Amino acid sequence: MPRTYKKVPRGGWEPRGMTTENTPVRFDTKIAVLLREDLESWQRLNVTAFLVSGLGTEVPEVIGEPYADADGTPYLPMFRQPVLVLEGTGETLAAAHRRALSRSLPRSVFTSDLFATGNDRDNRAAVRAVPGDRLDLVGLAVYGPRNAVDKVLKGARMHP
């Protein structure tokens, strides 16, 4: 008998019938980061961290509940679902950017200019100074329905 799923709070899916706290949740949304393939390792980590940092403020449902250890020490909440990290060429990034805009998906960008700035004000000014179709993108984060995000990221491959 094929397994069917039911929608659960906060955008996930779980199997119908018997569920336990160990039943995996399948999300109908996706968080993905696309990085330009020629970045150095430190740049990949830095860009990824910056890109995903804005999602929780604009899309609060992506944030899960706070954590606590067995001693009761509290920890900050994190994303409620995995973040996929992919890579592609500059052309792949530009195409993904256009598709994310055309679908009005929540997104964040990181341009090569941001490696030369040192603060948020200068970062925003560097992006604001360049028309969208001329941004030298090194990273893009998107969030939305799984199928829409998959279409935006067409041509990208999983980060090694």
C-alpha cells in the first residue's frame, strides 16, 4: 500500500496514520544556496553564512523552536529544515537570479564587491550601486515551494 502524507504545522509533511516523534518530516518548501564554483573555501563558508542570515527575518516560519541541552542551557533556534548548498558557473547564477525574481521568491544576494567592504552599510551601498542584471553574483539564497526552487536552480549541481 503506498504511503500518503498529511500537511503538518510550519510547512512540513508527515506520513498519514501512525506517527511518532521520530517520524521524518518532509517539507514542501526548500532553502537553497547557490555558490559560484570558483570561490575559495573560506569565501564559500562566508558567503553561505551571510546569504542565509536574512531568511529568518523575512520568512519567520523557516525558524524552528529554541534548543536546550539536558542541563537546561538554552540555545538559539535554527532553521527547521535542511539548507541545500549547490554550485554553478557565473551564468548559472545569473539565470537563477532572473528566475528567482520572475517567481518573486524570497532571496538574498552576495556580490564579489562585498569581499572588499567591511560593514553592512557599505555592503548595501555596493549592491545598490549596480543594476540587478549587472550584479557580479558569487552567491544567491532562495526559499520557496520545492518545485519553484528546483526550477530556479536548474543547471546547478550539489556542492561537493
